[in-house]
Amino acid sequence: MLLLAATAAALRLIPALAQTISTAMPVPPLQWLNITGLIQGTSAPPLKYPSIGYDDSLRTLLLFGGESSSGIPTSQTFLIDLNTNIWSPPNPQADLPMTAPPARYMALSGDDFSSSYRSAHLLLGGKGSNAQPLSDVWEYDYINQFWSQVTVSPGAPPPRWSASGGRDYRTAADVSSTNTTFYMSGGTDGYSMFPVDEVWQFKITGTLSSNLATNNTFGSWSSQTIGITPGSSVNQASAVLGTSVVSISGCNTTADSSNTCAGSNSYVVNAGSSPSETVPPFCPAPRYGGALVFNPSAASSSFSSQVFLILGTFNSSYWDDQGGLQLGEVAVLDTETGVWSRVLPAGDPGTSGIPTFPTPREGAVAYSFSEALVGSNRQGAADTIVFGGQDENGTYLDEVWILRAYNGVITASNSSWGAPTGQLETGINANGAGVTIQYMTQCASQLKQIPTTTSSAGTSTSTSTSTATSTSTPALFDSYDVSFPHKLAAPLSVALLLPAILLARLALPPAKVTHTTHFKGPLVYSASAIAISAYGLGIAGLVTSFTSIRSTMSVTKRSASSPILKTGHGIAGLILVVALYIVVPSLYLLSFLRCRPQKEVVDRSVAVASRANSVDTAEKLASSTAPQQTQYPPSPPTSPRARLHSWGGSSFWLSRRSREGRVSIDSESMHSAGPQRAFEVVNRPARIRRASTNGLAYPNIEIYQRVPVVPRSLGDVDWLDRRRSLNAVNELDYVVNHVRTQGLSSGSTPNTADMLSTRALMPAPAFPRTTYELPPPFEFLIRISFHVLVLALCVLSLVALWYRAPMSLFAVFLLWTVIFYISLFALAWHGRPRKSLLTTLAARVRGPPPQPAPSPGTPTSRPLSMTGTDQYPFPTDIRGPYLHQPLYRAAGHDDVSTSQGGPRSVETDDDDDDIDEDTRQRRIEEEMGRREVSIVTVPKRRLWITNPS
């Protein structure tokens, strides 16, 4: 065993030390031709790693499956009629099967031609949806254009993708049994890598036709281990040459998915009658996702053992290929001698005359045929057709190129091959005029040492001194994988959370209020539904990440430790999800419970006053006649109760509404009035004073702040004050009489009038109010934490999509996130919502809004007496709190001056100070007799007025 291991190690080291290049190897004249624009019809979409086949009897090229630009496997079939150069889909008869194989890419495929029994393309295994390895076998009937699944006997190998193998269509089928044989080695299932020296043979028999469309093809498997070098590779270039499976370059690990891991691996495994394995030395730059085809030209007998390595990508930081791949390099390997040649073909001059070449690309598929596949002169050349791939910028391609090998032989010493005279030609009918090739004189050179990694499935560890098998060390992020539901649910949860946040902010009260804010039900319900969906997807993503995580390290013996929380992505995701989906909702619930209003505790000392405010009349009368005990001395009868402006609220702070209601208790007036009170009011319930329209409309005007002022209703004006301020009396009389007249006309009782609301007395101004408010400290911290967590989850999702998903998905999610934050700032700039730090900062940046000047109103009442308001400013706006109906009353010259209550100036009011008490009392009684007093309350209730004197 030790001897065998030492021999194997020596065999691996020798090729690395024996890299040689030949400039004497004969090759055909080669030219690249771009025929993408020459094929009409609806083409196949950009794909990489589809399967490709060709039936020359029908001149039909077939493409199936492949990975689309969105990173999703496809299951579509596309055909090119090379007679007419037109794309078309299959068109089977109505009675034939319409079912296609499941979506996949990186499948093993080849053509199955067996006399009149089968004219088909065989498809085997591949990588399906959710990164599932497949093992099913299907055949496509070129003639009748339908798919049929092959019945496979037991004993099949494990499912896999990226296996080497296929079939050389030039090898004839077994005439006696109608069998054809396909070869398969290597590959991976995502967990393990299978060795290339274990060759599986799949023999297929049966009939596939329109009459026998289903269950009439059968396959069986057999295997053999060949050689003593159990190498492995994925994303390699492979082909079948006769009975030999040739595998070139690729990676010996599934833990990396870039061209950094591409190694200098070459295997030629002959599974024919004389099994053998050779490991040729490597000369070109290690390729990732290259294509390998046999030399289709028959111009020389030495061409039969040659294969062409084309396209692919490599890491230019570690390797220098002297610019060969950018110039369409074709690396030619002679599988019998193990010698490489590197040649640069002629390019496609196009319409500009400047030769062009296919760019380096991963996952392109190629098919070689011994004649020209397109053009009118099919015998003058042999074509290799190439489709698709993904370039070094991540762009998926749908280009179609032809590598044309003209009938001739060129060596480094003899570049003349009998080419037609003329300039280099383009198009499908190019005849080789002006075509020459250039031999490269050295192999690709390694620029720096590549870190080592271990390989799997029985392979040994590569050493840092060997350039033939060394690959890069995979990052820990790439060492584990999870199921597709987690990859879908996690970013989708974050994507749904963003519009839910915007809808919730739209539903909150804005900073600018122009009318009464109504409940925005649709916004609230939509935000709640989307947020619940995002919450459910987030929890599902968290659960599936724990239940489906698996290691993708390509090691022979897997670690027994759990793979959970082994990556920085997993740890960060767990912390963020727990914080955002569990901790933050809990803190919001705690904040809600803390802010719940407490039940009001009623003081027993005010029980009598509460009783006095009862609706029951008898109870009120009883309470009014009972002796009242109070700790305060009775106030003089002429002192009015201090009132507050109804529009200001109880707080003097700007832009802040009162939180407590004001209870007006008339029992206070009764108790304070004493026996000198001219009248007392009973049966009035306790009233909650609310901020009126004026207070809502003018929060930032100093004169409209809530301060005590003179009573504004006739019922609150003391008789003596009425006598002393006749201006106020006349004005209030007009309003009360007008309201009383309306009440009588509407059917109210004689002593009850309908009170117009404040909004009716003074309509709301046309300009809105704008207020900004910071949330409480605890809620402020919760909101900041919430938005920080949302941003962190967006960044985490973008990082995961950058490394794991197609570039298109990353771009969509990035655009979605940018739109969200732009919308968030736009809402804050327009004051939504009011209670927000971002809204407040935006308001500070904009500066204070301009205060519009009040528009002149309709002339209304004359100003009231200013008696008692010297220490409190009263609104001086020309618009009063009352709206007359009609708008104003035209009065004659003597209309007021001759009346008993004519206007008297404040300066002359003091003339009545020398009137004795009897005269004053008589005048008050005359005033009462002249006027009918009505006390107006809201809600409307009958009032009882007592006058003991």
C-alpha cells in the first residue's frame, strides 16, 4: 500500500515538473466566425451549461436546459435548422408526449444513433432545482421532436452533476444488439466528489419512434475502476474520444465556485478493451468551465488523437497565459503522446475588417462535426459550434460562434496550407482566404503560489509545492450551504418588511394637519398584513437555516461536529433576526403597556360637588338647599369666575395640546357666591372643556395662548359689570337673542336655545398647522434600534446575494433597498409621520415654515369691554369668535345712541361710582325686567334659575 501511494504521488509530481510545449505538432488552419446575427427567429435565452446535440440527417442542432441569467435551471428545448439558420421550438404531433425533462444544467449528454431504432439525444443526470443532484435518463427523438424517459435497471451510480463523459458519435453502435454505450466519471452531488478513475458505462437499447414513444427504451449501468490516480474535478472541460474519457482542468473541491480553484489537472481514462489511465502534463492556464471537443478535421491521421481546449476562464492573479485566451487561444492536446500545443487562430473580420474573437467565458457548450455545419461548402472544412456561457463580468451570453477547421495542415515550420487568395472572410461561407495561425512558444506561467486545500472522495491532499493540483483555500462562508427555502424566505422577508414600514408611517398622523385626521384603515390593514407575512417568512427562514444547513467542504472524512453557527453569516443572521423579530416587538409591547392611561381616582372630598353635578333635578335641588360647608370664604358677588380661552389648552408650551380635560363645575359658583348671589344655576352636568378651533388653528401665536380672560357669555357676566360695560352687553345681547330666535324657530323650548359650536362661530382658517414631535425616550431608543436592525439585515442580505445569487437578483434587491430609503426620507421631508426623529431633523434642515397672514374677515361684532383684561392680552384679530347671521347689521346713527343700553366709554364708566346701593339695585332689577335671561349649555338641558331676593 505504501508503495502504491508513493507511486501515485510521484506520478502526480512528475507532470508538474515536466511541462513542455510543442511547436511542431500539426494542426488544421483555424478561424473563429461569429454567426449570432445570421441566425433568424426567436433565439434561446442567455444560458450556461446547457446540453447540446446534433442530427446531421435533419441538419438540426439541439439545446436543452442550462442555467439562466437569473441563476435558475431551465427545462426548455431549442432547435436550430442549420439548413435555413432559423431558431425554432420543438413541434411534436398532438398524440406524442409533451412532457420535457425536469429543469437542470451541467448534465451529461450525447447523441444515440442506432440504425433505424433510435435517432436521439440522450440526457443523463445534472443539477436540478434547489441544487438537487439528478440521476434520471431521458432521450429526445430528433425525427418526431418529443422527449421520452428511459427505463433504467437497478444498480445505477449516485446522482451527480458536472461529470465527465458522453459519447463519441463517430463510434458505431453494436449492430448485433443495437446498443450504444455512454461513459461517465467524476462529478459531484454537492457533498462528495466522485473520482475520475471510476468509469461508469451506460448501455441503452430499445426503440424510440412515434409508434413506440414511451417505455420502449431501456438502460443498464456497469462500472470499473481504472488506474491508480483517483483524481476528481468539477466545472472541468471533458469529452469522449473513442472509448477514452478526457477531463481537463476544473476544481477538485465544491467549496469554491470561482476560477481561483481551477487546477492543472489532466486525465485520460481509456475504458475500452485495454483500460488505462494517463496524466498528461499541463501547459495552458488552468481553465474553469472550459469546453473540450475532439479535432473534427480529417486532413491528417494525427488529428484523430487530438482534442481542442477552448474558452473557459482563469485567475490572472495567479497565472499568466501571455494573452492567449483573449485572442481566442486553442490549446491542442495529443492524448497519445501527452504533448500540448497552443495556437492562436484567425479571427472574424466582420464588417470593420478588424479580427474579433470570443471573449473568455465559463459554461459554454461546444459540438464538433466532421463537415461544415453552416455554409454552402460543407466539404471544405469541419466546424465546431459554440453557444452561450457567462463572461468574466458575470454577463450571460447567447452568442453562437463557429471554430472552423479548414482542410489543410499547418506546422510552425510550414504555415502554407493552400489557402485561397484574398482577404480574410467573414460569415458562414468563409472559405479560408487569408487564414493563418500563430504558435505560442511557452506554457502559461504561474505568478505566485496558490494556497492548498483538501480534495474528497478518496483523493489525497495536494501539497503547496505542486502546481499541478493546487487550488485556493475556500472561505468559511462558502464551506456551508442551506436549502432553497431559506435562500428564498430570508431575503423575501426583508423585502416585504420595507413596504410595511412605509405603509405604517403613512398611516401615522402627519406633521401638517389641515382637517380632522380620520382613521386610515386600508393603510393600517395593508401594513399589518404585509408585516405579518414578513414576520412569518423571517421565522421560517430562521428555522430552515438550522434544519437544512450542511457542510460543503470537500473532505474525505466529514467532521462529526454540528455545522450550526459555524459561519459569520449564520451568527450575524441569528443575532439580527432574534433582535428584530423577537426583542423589538417585545419592547414595543412593553412600551404600549407603560403608556396605557390609568384609571382616575376620585377624591371623596368632592362627593358633594359631584352630587351637585348630577343629572337628577331633585337630587340637585336637595343639594343646593342643604347647608354647604367649604374651607374657602365666600367671594363677593361681583367677582366673576376666572375663565380660560377655549382655544389654547391648559399648557403654555407651543405646539402642544392639553392632555387633561377641564371640568366646569357650577356648584363651585354656587358655593362661592353665597347669599348675595343674584341667581344660581342648577341641574347643569359636569362639562369637559375641549380645545376649540381657534386653539388648533393658532398654536404658535402668542396672543392665542390659553390665559384667563373676561367671560365671553352673557350668563357669565355679572350684572354690575354688564351695567358698567354696555358695549359688551349690547354685543352679547345680539348674539344671544339671535341664537334664541333660531332656537325658537326650530322648536326649542322658550327658555332653551341651540348653541352654535365654536366651529360654526368661527370657521377654521385656510392655512394648516404644522407640528413636529419627538417620541418619548424609551420609544425613541426602540425606533432607533429597529431601523438599525433593518439596515443591518438589508446589508447582510445583499452580501449573501452578492456571493450566492445571480447578479440580477442582487441588483433587484439593491434597487428595492435604495427605493425604500429614498421613500423613507421623502416621507420625512414632507412631515410623515409627526412623531419621528427623522421628520424632526428634516424640519430643522428646512427651517421653520412661513406663518401665513390671516386673511381679512367679514366685519363682525364690535370689540368687547377691556375691563379686567389689562394683565392678559386678548386676541386683537379683526375676526371675532362669533359669526353673525346675517354677516353684519347696518345700524343708523341713533340706533344705539338712543337706546337704554347705548354705548358708553370706559372713561365715563366711573361716573356711576357715586350712585347709592338702592339706586344701583333698582337699576339692576329694571335691567332684569327689561331682558329675558337665557343660559345656554351644551348639551341642551333645561336650567332652573332662582332669585331669592
